[in-house]
Amino acid sequence: MLKLFTKIGQLFSRKPTIDEEFYEELEELLIQADVSVRTTQKLLEELRQKVRSERLNCAEDVKNALRDAVARMFSETDSRIRLSDVPPSVFLMVGVNGTGKTTTIAKLARRYQRQGKRILLAAADTFRAAAIDQLEAWAKRINADIVRHQPGSDPAAVVFDAIQAAKARGADIVIIDTAGRLHTKTNLMEELKKIGRVIEREVGRPPDETLLVLDATTGQNAVNQAREFSKAVPVTGVVLTKLDGTAKGGVLLTVRDELGIPVKLIGTGEKLEDLEDFDPQAFAASIFE
Ligand SMILES: Nc1nc2c(ncn2[C@@H]2O[C@H](COP(=O)(O)OP(=O)(O)OP(=O)(O)O)[C@@H](O)[C@H]2O)c(=O)[nH]1
Ligand SMILES: [Mg+2]
């Protein structure tokens, strides 16, 4: 189980008196765990109301009330990955440099291969030669098809070829790797839009998933990235990686609460099997233990 809010768990196990001092400490710990100020205020407000109206005074009850408030934040979210009934399904992976896009692609590909699906990878990160080789190395390792062009070529052309190849070979899912980009660079954002248009034209619908890969260890910065990316492309879900390396799970809450984007997957390590579905209810139930 991930230990994302350990300190908050510890606060409750000290059996604190539920007073102003308690709320202050809780507020500080939530913010330290990268829950944004706004989302923290919202949670605390809800908690205070419940404590008042139900006259809660034991730490255990207050902890449960906080857990319920977190669970409610996710309750209307559909956190499952969508596949199309008409293959190939297309997943577009986006995000800033080094967040874990390419690694997550390999993990996802492996997961669907295990379900008997045929995967084709598209090396549309043509910006770095090493990026193409990195994806190809994963493709070899997991025995997946890959479409690649020369470094420096047009990423949208790679995507076009990948979709044609997927149709010709009967692939079930095309997963597109893209270059890490700063959300502040407009030309790179335009490139993503162009890729989106090619997909829409060639499969007759937008990508089934546009997954924004965020590095949990970057905290509030990840939230800013999410805000900017979702202005440029219709992000359908977030993959939060490197949760194994952090006690700061608050990004999960903030992305959901402030941006309304469902968190769909979490990365918990560098290995192929280190990918989990995000389960909001289990998450809420476990985080304060
Ligand atoms: N601990 C940990 N490391 C991860 C996780 N996901 C990816 N990494 C590591 O993060 C580093 C960057 O991963 P990449 O998949 O290359 O990231 P990227 O987004 O494709 O990077 P660019 O192509 O440069 O934009 C690698 O060393 C990965 O092994 C994770 O869930 N946990
Ligand atoms: Mg990459």
C-alpha cells in the first residue's frame, strides 16, 4: 500500500483533541503533501461542518469523516481506460520531459498484451534520436510492433503511418509516444494538436485516451502542467508516476478537484509491472492509515 499521507495518519493516531490547533496541523500536513491550498480549504470546510453537525469528537470518527470527504471528491469520476469497439483504439501520451511517458507506454502495452491484445507503438517523439531507440528497445523486449521514422521527421506523419499499419495488421491498440515538451512552448503544443487532427481523420474519432503523464514528485508544478496541457489538448486522464518515490500524494486530489480530470493510472516503479489502476475508493480508504 502506498504511504502518501503517513503524517496525517500519525496525527490521528495520537488521538488529538479536535480543536483549532488540530485543524491547523491538519491543514499544514495536507499542504505539505501537495494538496493545493484551495482543495485543502474545501476539505477542511467540509470536515468542520460534519464535525459540528454530527458532534464528532473522537479522532477515529473525524478521520472517517475526512476519508469520506476525499472519497466524495472522486465519486463521479470514471477512472477506467476507454477502449473503442472499433479497433484500433488510440492512446496519445503527453507530458513534460522525463515524467515517465515512454516507460508507461511499455507498461500499458504489456498489460494489454496479457489480455490478448495486439499492440502497435508509434515513435512520434522524433525530437530526440535516443527517444526512438528507447521505445524500440521496449518494443523488442515486450515483442510489440513499432512504427518509427528518422529523427527529426514530422511526428504527425509517424502517427499517420502507425494508424495505417495498425489497420493493415489488425492491431487492437496504437499507443503514441510524444516528445516531452514544456507546456509553455506554443509550437510544440500546436504539434500535439496536429497529431490529434491526424488521428481524428484516420480513425474517425479523437484519441480514445489522451493521457497526461505527471511526475508526482514535482508537486504543485504537476498541477500547473495539467492546467496548461488541458488547454491545448482534450486530456481524458492523468497517469501519476513515481508515487513510489514520494509521500506526496496530494497531487491526485488537486488534479481531480481543481481541474476535473480523472486520474486513471498510477506508476509505482520502473519495472514493467509497476502500473496500477487508480481506484478512488480504495485510495480514500487507505491513505490515512
Ligand atoms: N520510480 C519510478 N520511476 C519511474 C516511474 N515511471 C518512470 N520512471 C523513470 O523515470 C525516468 C524517465 O522515464 P521516461 O519514460 O523515459 O520519461 P519520458 O516522459 O518518456 O521522458 P522524455 O521522453 O525525456 O520526455 C526513467 O528513469 C524511468 O525509469 C515510476 O512510476 N516510478
Ligand atoms: Mg520518452
